[in-house]
Amino acid sequence: QLNDAFRKGDPSVPGQRFVTAGVIHLLNQLDIPAETLIQRVAQVDEFTEHNDPHGEHDFGAIEFHGRQLFWKIDANDHNYNMGSNDPINLSKTRWVLTVMLAEEW
């Protein structure tokens, strides 16, 4: 699945990864690089009908140093202007991973 490939860092699936201001503040407090958190999100493999009812693997929650964080993947057009109209077409789609504090949702 393309969402999993992107989340795990597959370079054939183009996109960008972001962390929110709240996450940046948390990482700075803990003196932890953002890449450590991105790798933690990449390792998520516990998807169930309860937490992923549509089987898209495009959202998840993790605990990170005692804080609840959410991550979300969106499939956008190649200019990042809107959602992709053909999300399985790698030439027309760019993925965006956003990691946020639960309270930023």
C-alpha cells in the first residue's frame, strides 16, 4: 500500500513530512531530533478494524515520551494544492505526513 510505503520512507513514493509547532516544542524540550519521531511513526504496524476501519493506513496514534501524538497522511495533487484525483498514480500524487500533538487535532 502506498500510504505505508511513504510512511516508511520509500523514496519511490514522493512527498513531504511535517511536524506541527507543538511537536517541535516537545522535541526541543526533550532534545530529540524530528527524524527520531518520524522513524517511530514509520515503525507503526498495528492496524485493526477498530483503528483503521477503511484499511487505508492513513492515520494513527502513538505515545511518545508520555504524550499522545497523532499522525495523518494525505494524498495531494503534484502541486500540493488539493487532494489527488488519482491517489494510486505516482506521477499525479504527492503524499504529506503530518505528526501533531493530540490536542492539536
